[in-house]
Amino acid sequence: MSRNFRGLLMVGKTTRPSTEVHDGNENATTGGKTQHPSSAGGARPAAMIRKLKSGGYRLYSRKINPKTGRRRNLGTFTTRAAAEKHERAVQYFKRH
């Protein structure tokens, strides 16, 4: 049984540009950008701070080391606030 797919293919046809008028306010809440669930409501991705069994907090790199397949330990802290402060310092150091 042979089917003719010529009707499904767009052979020799070109698409024309849209003739719709856009005023630039298609999505006023996001400024025309697509929001992703991980960045919705926040300016940067969630910090890689994990609570340890001992009660402390450990800061991990956001990137996975391809050699080991794990995240790099960027420090262990007694409070979450200290870990967040160090994370801000790391981000500043990376960009300056």
C-alpha cells in the first residue's frame, strides 16, 4: 500500500512574513521574554546550598565537574546566612 505524502510536504512553498501589527506589548509581565519555572520570581537560579546531617550547610558549585561527575565543595558553614553571604562573594569574585 503506497501513500502519497505530497500534500503533507511543503515542496516549493515559502512562508510569508506575518502581516500582523505588534505594538511591543505582547506580554507586559515578562517583557516579551519566556519565563522558565526555575527562574520565575527570582533574578538568579537557586543557590546550591544543602543542609548536612550535622546541622551545618555546604555550598556547592552550580556546575558539575565532568571529570568526577559531582559538584565542587565551595565551603561548609554553620548557618545558612553565612553560606548565602559566601555565595554572593563567590559570584562577585567570578565577575570582577
